[in-house]
Amino acid sequence: MNIPNTILTLLAGIVITLVSLWYGQNHNLLPVAASEEAGHIDSLFNVMMTISVGLVILVQGVLIISAIKYRRRKGDNTDGPPIHGNIPLEILWTAIPAVIVLGISVYSFEIYNEMGGLDPMASHDHSVNVAHNHQMKGAAMAATLGGTEEPAPSQPRQIALGIGASPDKEGKTADVVVNVTGLQFAWIFAYPDLGITSGELHLPSGKESQLNMTANDVIHAMWIPELRLKQDVIPGRTTELRFTVSKTGEYPVICAELCGGYHGAMKTQLIVQSPEEFDSWVKSQQEIALNESMQTAVAVSPADMLEGEYLAPYAEEMGVNSEMLSHLHK
């Protein structure tokens, strides 16, 4: 029974399409989706996986069939018939990848904008206030984590890069704002509205969170796979991530940009809690910070300080220095 090539081609196309569609939706290659924004990324990934599987099956299938059908026969030492270029076929295999790439690019751009990405065609301004201390060095990490360093004053508004507020939340303030500092080789999370600093990122589920991120030394990249979010953290600039976590749990926070010899150890945890648990954590951290500040105040009691030590900060504020004092003595 001879089946026409057109029928075989049609049947093969149907099988390839069905297999690609099924695997593209059932690959189970991604970790748990723990944010509302993750669904957008997963949809894009599924589309790309569907197209990729179809192309792999098609190309590899043609190669295998060609290798079998046109293999060299025993005793046949002749060359194959000369084949000249097939212009329609060359146009087809050039046009199809071009259309696929263009389609994926447009779809990716739309998803990025739905998540709150920078839209050059839109009129909204995508900016944040910078409340980081860009002068803090890596050696000051311990002091910062201990809460002994005073927060830096806010800097002027500047353009921020990354994922901002989605169009339906444009102009609204996020429920939780966290200033993130990346430095070799750790992450520091400061909650300016709550007055606490932590080496772990704690967020409440079901509420919108905003991370304002900068780096002290080299370029880092914050990557949280379960949230499907990754963003460069750049010295001297502020990058933004704005999202809503949907599932409680503990998820890794990883630096995804080679930043030095201990880059692989630059990891911490995102701990997503219920709103009630998050409020309890905030209260406990505020109590710890208060106790530490009281202990520091007792440790540097003026009664235990020499006269010069006590007056030194005030002299510095007034611009009095040793050279000026020497002139007064003369």
C-alpha cells in the first residue's frame, strides 16, 4: 500500500504538533511558582518549549530519515545526482525561524510590560527614591547587620531599571519596601519603614513587595528562581523588583552574576510568611534592635568617658579641629 507523500507529511505534522503541545505543557522542568508574576514567565517558557520540541523532532526526524533512505548501498560507488539550489525552500526555512523569533520577541515584551517593566512607549515614570548608603564598604557589613549604623539620608529621585509596578498598580505604594544592598559576598536587607535590618529577606504572602537594590562594589544579580525573577544589582544605580509572593515557604536567594572568588557562597533565604507571622517577626526584630541600642547607650555612658572623648563629636560638628585649637593657645 503506497501512501502519498502529502498524506505522510500531513500525518507527521499532526503527530509532531500534538507531541510538542503535550510536552510543552507537561515538562515539569520549573520549580514551584511562588509569585503572581511567575505565571507570566511560565506561560512564555511553555510556548518556547512547545516550539523548541517541535523543531527538534522535525529536524532530527528529517536527518534520521535522510540518513536511512539515502544511505550508501553496498557495491554502489557512484556519486549522488547533482542538486541545485531550491529558492522557495530556502526562503521557507529562513522565513519560518524569523517569524518564530519575532513572535517570541513581541510576546516577551508584552509579558515584561504586564509585570511592570520599563515601557519606552508609555508616559509613566519608572523611578524610585534611593535610600541607600552608597559609601558603605564591605568591612562595615557586620556593623550594618548589627544595626549600629544610622540609615543614610535619601538621595534625589533617579531613573530605576527592572520590574516596577504593573499597569493596574501604577502610582500605588507597595505594601512592603525593602532596600537591598549587594556586596562581596552577602546580601543586606533594610526595611526603612520598619527600622530593621536583616541578612535574610522576610516578606508577607499576598502583599505587594518592592525591592530597591544597589551594589557597593561590583555588579551582582539577585535571582529568586521560585519567583521567576532575576535582576542585575549595579553600583551607583538603583534597580527595582516589584512583585507579590503567593506561597509561604523558604526559597533560595542567589547571586547570578560572577562577582569574585566567593561568588558561589553569596546566598541567603527568602522567607515568605503569612501576614500575621510577618508582623510577629517584625515586632521581634524591632525589640532586638531596641535592646541593642539601649546596651550601646549604656556602654558609652558619658559618665565613663573622658572630657575630650565626650566633647569630640560636638567639636567636629562645629568644625573645630586641632589646628584651630593650636592657634587659640598661641
